[in-house]
Amino acid sequence: MSTPRRRAPLAEQRRPRRGMRRLLTRLVLLLFVVAVVGAGVVGIRGLLHSFGGPECKATALGKSVTFDPSQTAYAATIDAVAEKRGLPARAATIAIATAIQESKLRNLAYGDRDSVGLFQQRPSQGWGTEKQILDPVYATNKFYDALVKIDGYEQMRITEIAQKVQKSAYPEAYAEHEQEGRLLASTLSGHSPGGLGCRLKDATDGKPAALRSALAAELGVTSSVKGTTLTARAGSERRAWSAGAYAVAKAEQFGATSVTVGSRTWTRTTGADGWSWQAARTPVGKDTVVVRFAGTG
């Protein structure tokens, strides 16, 4: 006769179930932590949006792209030099896309071998001295000098142009940034009026005279300064929008607090309004730009 199987005590029966619950709980917590970390890595720019981090947005053709103020200021220089030289918007698109690929729109003092600057040009390849190449205006002019020598560059694919101008080992990579370059060029050149806005912290020191010099040197637009106000008459509505976009892109650098072009005004703020241009309280002429600055110390 077989002996009846003894049932385990109740505590022993529950132990595996409790252990399983603990294991499941740990797995859920682990997945939660991974999700939070992932959101922090992938969504850091989204968090910056939420908390009003300094950033600039270019909107045109129903699409937008964002860069930090320093990157946007360099893009403004690249576009301004093209404008001053009388080059088409396509030239600025190509140059900005190239700088995004080469340096992320940073004026780097290092690079592959002896490459430096926005376009990672090499002194050993005849682009100039290291000091010259680290001057964004000089580097941009040298890029355009090479670009305009290419017959039909306006109709060519940017990958072809990159190969001819930059002698790139990875020309296909430039195509990834063509849309970003186009949006920045369109808004900075005034072809998409009011398309560029920057969300910035309060300015503490205005430099109207410095912006006046930069406008003349880079964009070829003359202006006058009275106190903390700069006034420029650009000669045409589109060119006024180009000068206005330039002033917004350089607002962090020069301490501008508002920019008015015609009947619209951009006002410096960390809120959502920093992206947009509103109806001006005091409109000016269609070809006129008025920039106001923080009080100078």
C-alpha cells in the first residue's frame, strides 16, 4: 500500500509564487528605468523645448528645422556672404548643408589631419592659413570662390558638388543635410519672410555698433545707430527681411531684444512666442529694419 503524498506546508506552497511576483516586479522596474533613460537620451531636445532652452527655428515650405543660436549665427554669416556677393539662394543652400556635414555648423579649431573651421578646409590643400580659415567670413568666401568655378552648379546634385569642391570621401552624406540647408537659406535670405525665430534668455548687454559693423561687412547693408536702436534701410522688402533674419540669428551674440521689419516684429523671449513674428506696435517701411537692444553698460 502506497503512502499518501504529504502536501507541502502552506508557506512553502506560496514561496514560488511570491518569488515569481518579485521577479516580475523587478523586471517591470528595470523596463521603466530603461524607458526613462531612453527618453532622456532620445528626447533631450524635446525637454529643452518644454523648458525654453535657447534655440532657433527656421520654417519654410511647410517644414521646420532647429539649431542652437551659435549654429544659426554661423548659418547667417554663410547666407549673408552669398547675398553680398550676389549669389543665388542655391549657393547658400549648398554652403550651409556642407558646413552642417563638415562641422555641425561649428567653427572647429581641429579636424581630420589639418582640417579646421566651418568647412573643415585644409591649409595644406591651399585654402589659406589656419588663422585665415578660422575666420568664418574668409572661409565662406573661399568656399564660394571654389563653388562658382563649377559650371552648372545650380542644377547639380549636392553630392556631385561636394565631391568637386570639398574632395569628400563620403559625398553622399551631404544629401542628408540639403533640406536643412534649404530651410535655413530660404529664411535667412528673406525668401520666406518671418520664417526664422529664436527663443532666447534675456539680454544683459546690447552691442548695436557691433551689429552695424557686422551687417555692413557680411551682408553689405548699411545702418545707423542712435542709443540702443539700430535702423537700416535695405533697399527692397526681401533684402530687409534678410537683414532682419540676420539680426535675429545674431541676437544672442549682439544683445538684440526686438527686430521689426515692415509691419512685423520679433521679440526676444524664452516662451513659445520666441519662434514667431507678431504684428508690430510701431510699423516701419517695407524696406526698413529696426533693431532694439538691451541697455549698454
